[in-house]
Amino acid sequence: MKLHFQSKLLFVIIVLGLLNACKSDKNKAPITNGVYWWNGDMTRYNSNFESYLPWLKTNQVTKIYFKQYDIDWNNARGIFPINGVNEAPNDVAIRLYHQFIPCIFITNKVFENANEAELKELSERLAAKIDTSFLEYQIDCDWSAGTKDKYFLFLNFLKQKLPKHIQSVTIRLYQYKYPDKTGVPPADRGALMLYNFNSPKNYSEQNSIFNKEEALKYVNTEKYKLPLDFILPSFSWSVIYANKVFVGLLRNFDATSTLTFCNQKSKNIYESKLDTVIEDFYIRKGNEIKVEDMDAKSLQEANDLISKFKNTDQYTVSIFSLTEKTKSTIHHEVAKNIYRITE
């Protein structure tokens, strides 16, 4: 009789445990919605960030990656910050509904030139600046096979200083494709950038921001050895060429004005009819301007690629970056095809 009662009790415990596990898994969202804010400071008196809150709420975006520092290296100064420190909103209500992740961009020059002691000092300085209320921080670096050892050493130094934080790193597609050459960072998570497949410095009519056929060339049969999140592009630029040689990027140029001083040569390439100055670039007659953009269709194609690269069922899908143009391109009907949105 006692044995029978114990068997029943054990059965009940097992069933309850399974039910709780199922309930826990059900409540755990497999996909988190994110966005990148690259427009400077986010505090109330220094930016228009709050004007984006309705869009964030409608599309249930909870993770916001913001650029906190850019760090570079030169002979005169060694390691130095390129710009000032950007801060997350200090509004308690905003922080209640959104998780903010500071992003630190570090040029590859730092790891080409800095020694171990300098990298350790850099990790200490950054750790002291990262708000302890943040759950995660992200390091953005276009490291190479030649700098991987120093870069990974730096990541380990920083992890030792911030052991309770999630350390995420950006992953370029060539780093994803060739882990045997570039290594796999000793981080907690990677954020795979599904854009910039070709350099805009190489003259081509093909869109260098996104091209589906080009992206498929980077798919590996072997899964990447770091849990991946994903970054989709929502930005534009115009590329200046002189005799098919790269001159520079126009980042704030209104592409609709090209026809006022250009002849259209092809779908997205225009030839200047006169000498002019735009964004401090002197454009000569005969120079070409290649307009590159992301529309809703291309963004959906980028999102569809996630299934080719994903190596975990729980990940974040983020848009780079949040601007007024992004708000109009990714309206709610488009967002529903990209983000996980519960009605």
C-alpha cells in the first residue's frame, strides 16, 4: 500500500514538472525584436529618440542596441575614442519596457598595433564605463585572421571584468564563412550582419548593401559555433566614382535630387552633368553616383535568409538602423513579416 502511494506521488510530481516545463517554454519567446540606434545620444534633452517610441511599441521592439563609443588608433595618440560618449535614456519608464545594449566599435588598427598591456588597460577603461544595469554589451570589430589572437585576448580581458554581462560581438559574413581562418570569438553570442556583401569601393552595378544571390554564397553546411542573432539592413547611401574609382560615400544625400544635375545611365547609376559640391565632396562633370537603398522587398529577402544561417531556436532579429526612413519603410504591415508580433 505504501509503495503504491509513493508510485502515485512520483507520477504526480513528474506530470507537474512536465507541465511547468511546457508552460515555461511556451512563455519563453523564441524571437526577440531589436533595433540599432546610431543617431547619437538618447537622453531626453539631446535627441528625438522619444519620437520613435510609438513605432517601437507598435512593433513590440524590446532590445535597442546603441552606439556608445568609436575607438581607433594612431601613431601620435595610440588608442583613443573617436567621438564622445553616447548615453541611453535616463527615463525610468522607457528603461522598464526596453533593454538597452551599449555597442562599442573598435577599428582593426587597434589590434594591429596595440600590445597586451594596452589591450588590458582598454578593457579596464571600457568595463568602468559600461553601466552595471545593462544586461549585455556588444563589441563591433572587423577583425582579420592576422588580428584574431589579440582581439580574442581583449574579449577575454573584458569578460573577466564584466563576468555577469552577456558579451556579444558582431560577425561579418566572411568571418562566418571562414572560421578556420578568422576563428570564432570567445563571446557569449554573435550578431550576424546580413548586409555589405561587397565593398562599395569596387565599381559594380550590383547593390553592395544587399544581394540575395551573393548572400547565399556564404551559407555553410556546418553550423557556426557561437549562438547567433541577426542584423538586417535598413539604410541607404550613394557612392561617388571617378573613372570607376571609388571617391567616397554620401550618407545624407537625397537621392531624388540626382536628376537635377545628373543623367541616368542605368537603374541606379547617374552621371554628373556639372561640377558641384555635396557633403564636402567635390563632384566633377562625368563622375558617377551609384544610389544604393533597401526597400521592403529586399528587407524581406534578407529576413528569409535567417533560416539558412540560424543555429539556435532563440535569437534576436534587429534592424540597422532606426531612422525616419526606416519608420516609413518598415510600417506595421511590413514589420509583421520580419518581427515576432503578437496581436
